[in-house]
Amino acid sequence: MADLPSIEQPDGRLRGRRRPKPSLWVSPVPYGLGETKPNHYFEILRTAWENKRHPLYAWRILSKGVCDGCALGVAGFSDWTISGVHLCTTRLNLLKVNTMGALDPRVLADVAPLRKVSGAELRDLGRLPYPMVRRAGDEGFQRVLWSEALDVIAGRIRASKAANGGSADRVGFYLTSRGITNEVYYVAQKAARFIGTNNVDNAARICHAPSTGALRKQLGIAATTVSYRDAIESDLVILWGADVANAQPVFMKYLYLGRKQGLKVAVVNPYREPGLDRYWVPSNVESAIFGTKMTDEFFAVHTGGDVAFINGVLKASFAITPRAGANSGQCSSASRSTTSSAGPAPRGQTWSGWPGCTPRRGP
Ligand code: SF4
């Protein structure tokens, strides 16, 4: 496809072309001054401040660990798709989950005032220093010994198994999808296996249930069939109901590398996410200074109008009828625009996104 193919390194990773591409610049004004944009370098400073109690530990987590943020995948500061730094503010914002100190247990003595506190403020209280229990009727949590806490949990599990003929089928683990460390997931699945149940669930499944269900029904498997590298080397990427600028920010760097070699990007969503329109990739000098226009086409379908929209796109693609998708809110001209703006795709188009799931900013 590309007139400027990306450069493959000896280790198989891709490195973008260094030659500047002013046609993609957001503005000649350095660093997007005056623009509404994320301030990545400020976020780095804030992360350093938040983790000042354990700077070496924080650095070890970043430089040697995996990410607590999303499933894009990283080892230390590198991934397996591109050369260069892989780091984003989502990961930085979660770093304090690993390094934060213990909370003052007195704030849990009465939970009534905590009902007015936001989730982020609750998390900033700190981690639990020891096991605590709130029994029915109590105003708050009381400290208990580890042995007592373990007895309570083990007793409930034993009782459940005894009531079910020795089966652990009624025992389940539910974990949030962000805000706990990967070690917690690891320990939870280990404990579940030992107890004899496979009931391990987390909030991410609910987020991805629509896409995995649709993929299984349509393709027979519940996983995507393309690699990240495919996205970089495609002619056209369509982000459908996805907000990668906030949910998987390093994917914007992949898109940037693709854009440098001619990739076109279309976004289908009810909301025009500013970060998907224009992005400043902090680890790339050209993009960090001048910004990068990330989207060529935006299609604002109404909520629930996506089926009509794709019907319209397909009809326009195959020229069955000119009355494409009249009910989607923006379709007839849009779908023809989609098919025409990208032009013929000599090598496969990549359709990306998580149907029905539009992640929002931050953890
Ligand atoms: S995109 Fe960000 S949150 Fe996701 S794996 Fe990479 S560093 Fe972590």
C-alpha cells in the first residue's frame, strides 16, 4: 500500500519514517499552545510527585514490570510491535496503586461520610494496612487478625461447598478491571483453581462482552483476527465505537506511524472525541511539537444507528442501492464518503473497534 513503508528492525519491530510530514500537523505553534490537549509532560511530573515516597520502587515497576492499565501489552518501556518507548498516562496514573501508603484506619470507623466521596478520592485514601471487617449493623470496619479474617472467608467457602455436595460451583471471584495490580489477578485465579471453581470474572468482561459475543457469532472465535502491526500497515483503519485516545493511548502512536505512511482513519461514534481528532504523541518529537491530525473522516451516528450505518456502508460498497442507511442519522452520503475517500484498498482494510463499548477517560 504505502508509498513510505515503515522500517522493520532486526528484532521484527517497526520504526516509523523520520521524514516530517507537515500535511499531518495540527498547527505550526509548538506543543499545541492555546489548544485543548492533554499535557503529557505535566502528567509525568505529577506521577513523579505522587510516587515520591518510593521513587526507586516506582521506577522498577515501570522499567521492568507489565502494565496495570490495559491489555495493549508492554514489558517495561517496550512492546513487541514498535521500537521506541511505550508508556502512557493511563499507566502513569495507576502507578500509585502500587506505591501508595496505608490509609488511616480511623476513616473507616464510620462509612457514612464516605458515601459522599468520589471513587478517585476513596482510592487516594490509601491501601488497607491489615484485614478489616464490617459486620451487619456496624457503622464501619473493625480491625481483625489475619487468622480471624482467613477463618471467616474459609468458613464461608466450606459452608458453600458443603451445601452443594462438595462442589465449589457457587463460589466466585469478582475483580474490578482497573485500579488493582496484576498480582491481584494472578493470586485470585490461583486461589480459584485451588478451591475448585472457574468462576472468575471482572469488570472488563462486561465492557468487552458485546464485541466478544459478536465476534464469536460472526467468525467463530471471540478474539480479533488482526495484529497491531496490521493496523500500522493498513490502508484504512475504522475505529468503531472506540476511544483509543483515552482507553489505549499508545495505540495513537501506532496510528501515528501508520499516518506517516499514508494510513487513513475513519471514526464512527456518537461523540467526536477530541483526542481522536488530533493527538500529540509525547515520545515523538514531530508529533509532540506540532501535533498530528489523526482522523480523516468522522461519522456521527445516532446511538443505536450503527446497524443502519453499516448497512448503508455495505450497500454503497456493493452499489446495490443509492438509498443507503436512511435511519442511522448520517448515512447515505457518509457511507459513500467512507468507501470513496479511502479509495480501493489493494491490501486488506482493517476494521477495528469494540462495538457497543465506548470507554471513557481514565481508570
Ligand atoms: S496503552 Fe497505556 S495502559 Fe495500555 S498497555 Fe500501554 S502503557 Fe499500559
